Amino acid sequence: MMLQTENMTWEEIDLAIKNGFDTIIIAVGSIEQHGKHLPTKTDSLIGEEVVREVVKKLGNALQGPTIRLGCSKHHLGFPGTITLETETFKAVIRDYVMSLSKHNFKNVVFLPSHGGNFQPLKESITELQPQYPNLKLRAYTDLYGFIELLNGFSIEEEVSAEEAGAHSGENETSIVLALAEELVKKEKFDCGFVGTFGPKEGEIVMTQGIKALSPNGVLGDPRKASVEKGTIYFNKMVDFFIKKVQEFLAD
Ligand SMILES: [Zn+2]
């Protein structure tokens, strides 16, 4: 059965909702620089593929169209980055939810795959929920928990958290290798910022742009990335989000 609403007809979607597919999950990605070796659509690609697997395994959810542009102001120092202002982003979330509220869904879950989207998404959901008492709106918005989780996967493969990185490092590069190897420029693998990425570094990135921390745009080091590791990380991320969505639906 087709689970991506953008590939379905309205009649198929209507029937699916009536048959209990009343949860819709949406990846919230970005189009922004990802170093010299990864495509600008990296976050949208990862988010979309993760949600594709999550809905497949859940068995009672549909996948809504991925929001491909995110809040990427801190990457504008690099060509190809296209950002939404925070208020534009929140307006997109607002209108997306308003649209879904007309169609008998019970649960709307946003899963961000780009760091800059976590906070505005959290604010959006908090602001919107009171307007939609019949909809359960949820989003995964624990940014540092998410980075720690991903880095933890790498540490299990004997890659340090610093190499795994928060942006285009070993972890993210491995995942893109597993999903779309042909889009990865291996000859361009180059070490970026490999200090600890915590709230302080997050603050520098958000206020001064990522170039202030890393001239090549990478936080981490992609040189230990591999397809094999990427497959492991991807599957673990899918399992993690399935658990999260199940928690959201149960609370
Ligand atoms: Zn990314």
C-alpha cells in the first residue's frame, strides 16, 4: 500500500484515514550547505527516507509531503543555502496543520532532520495545539539529545563524538552514503570543526554563522564515513523515531 500522501489520490487518502491511518508524519528538513562533499538537500533527503521507513513499520500512519526548506540562516555564508525566516517557517507549519485539520487525521507528528528547525518547531506546536483540540500535535524537538543520540551510534562504531560531528561529519556523511552514495564527493572529504559541539558552540553558529566555527562548513570529520556504518545509523534512527512516535501517540 502506498503511504506517501503526495503520491496518492484524495480518495485513497480518505479511505486510508477511515481505515485507521489517522496519524500523519512529516519530515522537516532543509536545503543548505553540507560541506564540500554532501548535497544541499542532505537534511531533507535523510528526513524523508527516515519517515518513509517509520510509516512503513508503524503500519497505521501516512507520510505527508516533506517540508524541504528550513531555518538555515546560519548557513547563508555558503552558496546554495535557501532559508526561511523564522516567521515564514512558523507560518508554513501553521498552514500545514490548518490544512490537515480539515481531513479527519487524529495525530500530526513533525520530525525535524535539521538543527535549526527544532526550536521554531517547538514554539509552533505549543502555539498551535490550543487551536486544534481534536488534533494531537507532536514534534521531536530535543536538539542536543538528538545530536548525542547520533554521536552515540558513531561511538559504538569506534568513531569519536567529535568526528561524528553535528553537521556533515562522519555520522551524517555515512547516512547519505547509505542512502545516495552517488551524491557524495568522497575526494572532497575534509576535516571540519572537531571540538565538542554543545550549547556554547550552538550559540556561536546561530549568532555568527557556521563559518565562524568552520570555514569549510563541516562540524565533524567525514573521513571515517562508510556505507556500512550509515546503514546501521539509519536503521537505529528509524527505530528511535518509531519509539518516539509510539510514545507521542500513547501520551
Ligand atoms: Zn544536515
